[in-house]
Amino acid sequence: MFAHSKLLIVDDDQDMGQLLADFLAKQNFDVVFTTNPMEAIEEVREEDFDLVITDLRMDGATGMDVLRQVKRIKPSTSVIIITAFGSVESAVEAIQEGAFFYISKPFKMREILITVNMALEKRRLEQENTLLRQEVHRKYHFDQIIGKSKPMLEIFELIKTLSNNTSNVMIYGDSGTGKELVAKAIHYNSTRRDRPFVPINCTAIPEGLLESELFGHVRGSFTGAVTTKKGLFERASDGTLFLDEIGDMGVGLQGKLLRVLQDKMIRPVGSTTAIHVNTRIIAATNKNLEEEIKAKRFREDLFYRLNVIPIQLPPLREHPEDIPLLVEHFLTKFSKEMGSHVQGIARDALNKLVRYSWPGNVRELENVIERAFVLTKNIILQVDDIYLPGKSDAEESMEEVMQRHPSLEELERVYIKRILRETNGRKEMAANILGIDRRTLYRKERKYQLRVE
């Protein structure tokens, strides 16, 4: 069940310790045995063990000393204590110090095996809590992927279809379209939802280190490899590995990835032992991989392995009808996070957002709303609260404004602001040009939250 889990056995009785080590090795565990408790503590410092089994009474240090040091150095590592001099007091003390179990000699090997598997299961569950439970399961039931447009509803249906499927998925989309959110939604709505979701950005790690990150390495395999480290493939086994920006992966590493997808086996850097993994791959890219294949920058055979189920995320400019929903979502989000007084957004401000081209997609929209949220003093976000790159209203010609097909209210706001700028804020002159009295102009300024420098 937990084959290739790494165990450390500590017992100054050479014969007894070797007997236990040989038995567990036959059960397909990776076993390290030492008779020296101080050496064992150094091993724990340098290696990543899933379980330590230690005798209680030894020369040089006790099993309780080993237990305390293990829990200090690697708190998540489980520890089992065995002894021929058992007592209720020592058992209670061991459990209080963090031992998983306390076994008295003589014991049966079957009893040890059951206890080892129980300890490893406990460690697995704790690792899942660390990897998965930090993010609430409900968070990925589409409520973070917002949309009512036809392309977004089609994506929701596809995610539901993939719930009982373990095929590899390739997600295409521009930067900021939410590729990782879709990957998480696929994972957390699948039969693998209780296993790890492990993401990695292939552009964020130098290519020389990416192989080690994916497949792991053994101590001493290269300069700086001071400990043995599990790779992300192994950590994500029975779960999902999300390879973001796969199009930027080097061709040499692509070949090694292809072999893993074919054989379901990984070989850590510097190791001669292959490890079986059962990892689902969800990859993502903002590149045209077919063009990359023609340019010899992406392997065609790897493309077909990954592109079993392609998902194309549309840029935000192609489904602007989703912008009001997204804005409402971000307003709610920031209200909860910041406790702000902002309660909504004005219609003309929302129209400004809908008309924008959004080169940064949903991520850019979120940033714009967050900035407005932080800086505004208004209860309702106004047009002047919305900062977008490009020309301001005052810099646009009236012809450009008219091409946007503004509402009468927005047209009035833009025109009044322009006249105030041209008159350097002189209210009497501006009112005369506009054909209204100063009192009406003051009222319009308050209505549109006009602030002219």
C-alpha cells in the first residue's frame, strides 16, 4: 500500500535491528538501518523519512532522545518506539512526546507491519491536510470561475464531464484568463479530489533545476543536493500535477516527461531506482503549440500525450457580458477582505469597464477593482475611480467618445469635465459655455464626482 516509503530503523541490537530491516525491505519499503542513535539523528537531518522505528534503551542516546530530535527536525515524520522494558509510564511519556505507537518486545512481524502501515496512513492524511485542506473544497466548485456567457457555460459543462475521467488535459488561454483556477476546478471535482493538487510554473524555475523539482533527487547528485528530496510527480501521485506554461519547457526535459507519461515511472536525479507514480497531468500554456511544433521547440509526440482533452479559455474581451458578474464578485471579495465602505459601482463606471479591451484579462480586471477599492472615498465606485491604461476621458476627442456609443449620462459627464478643464476650473465661465447656471453646475459636479486638477 505504501511501497517505497522510506523508513529508518534505530536499534543497537545488530541482529534484532537487521532482522526487522530485512523483513520490511521485503515488503517493498526503502529501509535504512543504523545501530547508532546519534547517527540516526543526523540521517533524519539530511534525509526525508516517512517513518522512524527506534528502540527505547540504547547506548549513547535513548529512543526518547531520538523521538524528541525527530519531532524537532522533521515534525511530520511518524515515530514508533519498541522496547523490551515496557511500562505504562514510559508508554504514556512516549505518546505525549509525539510517538505514533509504543510496542513491547517480543512482537510479531505482522504486528509491526500493521502498525507501520497505520503510521504511514496517518502521515499521508497529515500531508493532505497541508497540501489540500488549506484551500476549502467548496472554493473550486466553479464559484471562483465566474461567467454566464456561452463559452464559459461550455467550460463548466466540460469540467463536470471530466469529474469521472483521469485523462490528461491541456488548457489554452492568454495570461490572466484563469487557467490554474480551471485546473483546480477539474481536480477538486474529480475522483482525485482527496489527493494532492500540486502546481508548478515551468517558467519560474531554471531549466537546470526543473528536472530535480519534477522527479526529485538523491543526496549528493549535484552541487547543493545536501538532502534527498521527493519530486513533484511523487508528491502528486494518485493526485494531479499542474504544469503551467508547459510551452516554455526545454526540449530535452520534454523527452524525459514523455517517458514518464508512457511508463508511469520516474527516476530521481542521481538515482538508479525507478519509482512508479500514478499522476494525472493537467498542463497549460499561452502559446500556440502547433506553431511551436513546426518551429521544433515542442515535441509532437508529447503534444499528443498531453492534448487528450483540450480546453480553450477565451480572452475577456470576447465575453464582455461576464464583466458585470466578475465585478460584483470582486467587490464582494474585497469587502470581506478589507471591510471597505464601498457598496457598489455606478452604471457609467461599469460601462467603462465593459468597453475596455482587457489585455491582462480577468487578472487585470481584479487589479483594477482592487486599486479603486483601496483609493476611493466614495460609497459607490465612480468613473473617476476606475483607472485604465490609455487615454483619459479629457484627452479623447468627442468623435472618439461618440464611437464608444456612450449613454446620455456619460456623455454629459465627459463634456462637463472637458469644459471645466478647458476653463481651468472657472465655474462661471464653464457654466456660461454649458448654458446652465452655477448652481446646476455644482450639482452636476457632485453627481459625477468630478475632480479637475
